[in-house]
Amino acid sequence: MSTTTYDRLISILTKLHDVPAGRLGPEATFAELDVDSLTMVDISIRIERDLGVTVHDSELRPTLTLGGTAALIDARKGA
């Protein structure tokens, strides 16, 4: 079974930010999960390190959903 980009993003997020599993879902935004700007920087770094894709922390807006973030990562992989 392959791991999807979304699954890998969730793994990164849960390692860096204490989020109850019930609050996670593709439609959840970073703001809803109370992710602060410093954690956004850490997430950006981990995405690049773990997934090989550059997503600047400025692109990880509070209103961006987790599903939208995974789609952004996938789009960068294909570019």
C-alpha cells in the first residue's frame, strides 16, 4: 500500500504540532488547527526535507486546508 502525500503531510504535522486526531481532515485549515507561524516554517522545512518539494512558509496561509496543501505539494512534484 502506498502512502499518499496527504498521509505524509499529516505525519509531518502531527510530529511538529500537537493536534487531536479528531480535528484532522482534508478540509481542516491551519488556522482551525491553531498552527502558528513558527510551526509553519518548520512544516515548510520538513516538506522540503521529507518530500523533496519546496513550499515556502509564506504559501502555507492560515486559511489553506490540509487537502489543499497536499494538492500544492503534488502539483510541485509534477512540475
